[in-house]
Amino acid sequence: MAFDLFAGAALRRGALGIAAAAALIMLGCAVQPRVPTTARTSFATQTSRAYHGRFAVQYNDQNGVQRNAYGNFDWQETGDTVTLQLRNPLGQTMAIVTSSPSLATLELPNRQPVNADNVSELMQDTLGFALPVEGLRYWLQPSAAPSSRAQTTLDPEANNGRPKEIKQDGWTIDYLAYADAPAADVKRVNLSRNEPPLDIKLVLDQ
């Protein structure tokens, strides 16, 4: 999936397919990273983050049919709460997801909001399958989540210990590009798993 094909390909996709896939993608949220104490402290005290970017997803729907979805996203993180707005390439809001430790809410166009105790349950009940909600929020930092073992490969071309790849919970997270020094922000990252198959490409513009 190439990001330069977004505009042409996306206009031919069904809006519901985009909303469903997109709502699943982006919401990996909610664990603390297993990193050194100083980094962990810095992460905990930074209570507000915002990302804007693009996504491309390849996934299998509930019937086993392969689907593709493209779009844009806005991610607002305040403390332990993440609000994610998903839009199609025309700028129309397709879904809004709010995640906190005690409640998750999914809003789709022309439907009543759906609530659950956590994002994973909400996605499973509403869309039929779920993503690792405890991952993406911290993989974007970038670091591994602390709730399970992870295999981290550092970038040999960098001297700041940033990861090149993380393998965790059946996912492979490949970091393709970072911001130019002195910044260390993730710019492009691919996530993939084999079972059930799912491929996610993210470009972070800010």
C-alpha cells in the first residue's frame, strides 16, 4: 500500500469499511512503557500529546474478506484519556473514539454512541474483532509496553538508543522514519501481525 495512492483509492471505498477499519486501527492505547526510570518519569509527567497524520490499513473483515482503508486522523491525548477523530480523505468525520482506563466510547455516523469498559471489548462487540489497545499509545513514543515481554532492536544508525523494531504480543512494529535531529519523534511506522492478519501504515505529520 503506497501512501501516494490514498486519494484515488480511497474514494472508491465504502464509508463503512473506512470507519470500521480506521476505528480499529488507531486505538492502541493504555499501558505504561517498560523503559528506564528517567524516561518513565518523563513519560508520566507529560500529560498532553497531539498527533495528526495519515493511515493505510489492510485487514480481513468478519467474513474473511480482505479490505483496505485509507484516511486521516487527529489524536488528542490528555493524561490517560485519548480522543481519536478519524476522517476519510475528503475530510468527513468517519468515527470518534474516546478511550480512558474506565470507559471507552465509539461514535459512528448516524448511530448512537456505544460504550464499553475498555477499548478492546468495545471494538470486539461493535466490530467483531479487536486490536491490542494497550500498545499503540506507547509504541508511538517509541517504547515497548510493560505488560508483556518485548524484543527490541535498536537503530544502528542512531546514537540515542531509539528502536528500529519492536516485537510484542504478536505484533511487529517497524520504525521507518524519525524526525530530523534534535527531535526524536516518530514520522513513519508500520505495524503488522499474522493472526488475524492485519497491516497498518502510519505517517505522522506532527
